Amino acid sequence: MRTWQVERRKRTRHLIELGGLVAKARIVDLTGDDRAVIYGVMLWMADKLKSEDGERARQLWAGKGKEAFAAQRPASAHDGI
């Protein structure tokens, strides 16, 4: 397989995973699949991250994300099994 094909597949997988996060957070359902709203929220988030409160927002959102990922792990993952 050519290098550009490998890179394209990596990029495609990455974009699919990001879309999965949007779905997992129920953003699609909550916005009625309104792409303008979803894009607007992402632009607002980008502006927030670029602001003077950006680091605080990043830490807060990272904490919420980590908690949500941990809550979704199967029980055996929590037990180290």
C-alpha cells in the first residue's frame, strides 16, 4: 500500500472517531442533527479555548470527559481483570 493511502486511512479513521464522540455525547440528538448548531458550538468552544480562560476550560472539559469515559468502561476494566 502506498504511503498516501496509509495516511488517508489514518485520517479517515481519526475523523470517524471524532464523529463518534459527537454521537456519543448525544450532540446529534440534542441539536436535532442541525449542522449549523453543531458547527456553531464547535466555533464557540474554539474561541473559548483561545481566550484567557482557555486553560481553565480545557481542564474542566478534560475532567468531565475522563469521568464520562471511566463511567462507560465495563466493570471488569475497573477491577483490573
